Amino acid sequence: MFGTRARLRWVHLVLGGALLMPFWLVGTVVVGPLGETGTLFTGSLLAQFGAYVVALPLAAIAALLPLARPLSVGMARALTGVPAELFADGPAHSWAARLRSSGWFTLHLGIGALVSGASLALPPFAVTLIVAPLSRSVRDFLHVPWSMRPFDQALLLPLAGIGMLLALAVCSAAAGALLARHAPVLLGPTPADRLAAAEQRAAELAERNRLARELHDSVGHALSAVTLQAGAARRVLDSDVDFVREALAAIEETTRRTVGELDAVLGLLRQDGEGAGRVTGPTLDTLDGLVSRSGVSVAVRTEGDPASVPAHVSREAYRIVQEGLSNALRHAGAVPVSLWIAVRGEELEITMENPLPDRAPVVRPGGGRGLRGITERAALLGGRAGAGPQGAVWRLTALLPLGGGR
């Protein structure tokens, strides 16, 4: 009753009383002229409660504004002792949420005004009762009956004052507990809020998956190419110095380019979702550089105009080709790869083939995500992709709608 939580709840109630003041002043404009004196401000307790009654509906109407809920939630989170996760975030847009926020706002301001008024009026009067036995002028001010014996005055008046203070503390604690109990009900998330939060989490997860695919395809391809080039250079280190120089230069260029792409993706991650939907990357226009750095012999054939492919589709197509080359390097080694890129009507078709290795492919720990990433990229655009052995070759195909993913 006198702990930190009770004191914070009392502050919360006093803030509610302060928020009611503008509405109460409007209420005095309505009720004041109806009194006997005809003035706006009167000492009549009845007039003051009349203004209070008028103020509550006005507060309820004002609380229907969407921004009323964030105001109420901010104060309730800080002062009621209710766990923060039980409150809704953001403005109340649906009418169900607005009505609940209005009910809370009215309850908070109505109870807060009563507790605030009592907190202003009762403590001075209670202190006066406590010190009355010590001063005759105070007793005269209180109109203490002359018939009351001094012993009764010294005993009853201080007890009455202390009782008033205790009653105020009990009522304040009870009112704070009442508001804390109803806060999750009236300020908690509605089904629409939960749906919006779930959609936001799904969007954030999709963006994280997209960034993960970018990292996997870019870094995975670079590591596969660097590993192959380093292994080839090691085998001819003493016999073909020129080849070793070329391999080291290719390794340097590949790692430099990959570090740049890695920095770009990590920069988006540091933006805490602000870069959602703005993930950039290489497109089919830069496919020649990818092929030249791939570490394998790639025969490229095109049909149509790849430059006419929309940027977001072209970017995904580039990553699909990159992952296909990485798979060929990883599982078949430096084998020739055939690549067909065709723009037909409203679709982009990608086909890659490479000979199957004589030995079973070595599955590296943590691998196996590349083909799944290709399928996800195609599905996000509304297309489809597949890969598997076709006779003596491994074939990867992807069909991407040019208008997909918008």
C-alpha cells in the first residue's frame, strides 16, 4: 500500500485527474450558469460534481481519436506495473480498439480526478485534526463543540485525522490496482492488432531470409571459386608460374568484390529493417563478369533481350545463375557448363547443364541450402525452379514471370 508500485500508481491517477481538467473546465461552462449564482466558477460541491459528470462524456469522445491509445499506453506501461508486452502498440485504427481505448481513458480520468481531489483536500484537513488538540485557534476554526472534553479532543481528533490519511492511501491503492487489472483488457492488442503484428513479423522474417539468401549466394559462390582456383594453383605451383599469378589475381578480385557485397548486405541488416525492399545487387547486365570469374568454362547462349528484364527479376536471375555455377564447382569441379537465358513473352527462362561427376559429390557440413534458395527465389516471383540429374548431365531450370514479385 505504501510501496514503490503503489506510489507510481498514485502518480498515474493524479495524471489522470490533470488530464480531466480541460474537460472539467468545459463542464463548468455548461453547469455554472445553471446554478443559483449564475457564475461559471462556484464553490458549490454540487456544481463541481455536475461539471465532473459533463466532463466524462467529453473525455470519452476525445479518446476515440487514434492517437489517444499511445498516450494511455505510454503512461500505463511506466506507472501501473503491468508487463509491457500486455499492451498494444501504435494508434487504434479499428473502432473496436478505439472504443476500448475510450473506455480506459474515461475510467482513468474519472477515477484519477476523484483520487486527485481527495489527495488535495483530505491531507490538509487531516493534519488540522491531528494538531487541533495543541491549538485552541485551530479548534475554533474546526468548530469543535465546547462540550467535548479535552481528553476526547486529544484522542478522537488525531485518530480521525490519521484514519482519513489511511483511508486515502487504501482508496488510492485500490483504485490503482483496479486500473492495473483492467489495463491489459482495455489497452491490450485487438485481433486486428495481433494480425498486423503477425504480418509485420512475417515481412521482417521474409526480409531476413532474403538477406540470408544474398549472403549465401554471394559468399558461397566466392568461396567455391576461390577454393577451386587456390587448389589448382597449388598443384602447378612449381611448374606453371603464369597460371599461379592469374589464379591469385582472380582470387584477389573475387574476394574484393565479395567483401563489397557483404558490406552492402550487412549495412542493410544494421538498419533494423529500414532497408526492407531496397536490397540491391548485380543483375544480368553484369553476367559476363560472373562468368569470367567463375573458374569454369561457361558457354552462354541468349534469346531475346536480357536487358529488357525488370531489375528485380534480373537480380534474382543473376543470383540463380550464380548459385548454379557454385553448385557445379562444389559438386562436379571444373567441368564445362552450358547456360541458356531466354526471354519469351512475359517469362524469363534459365537452363544450366553440366556433366555429372564420376564420383559421388561430397556434401559439405551445413550445405544443401543453395537449391532451396533457388526455389524460394523463383517462388517469390511467382515462378518455379527445379534441379536434378537428366541422363549424364545435371540440369537446373528456372521459369520467372517478368511481372512477378511486385
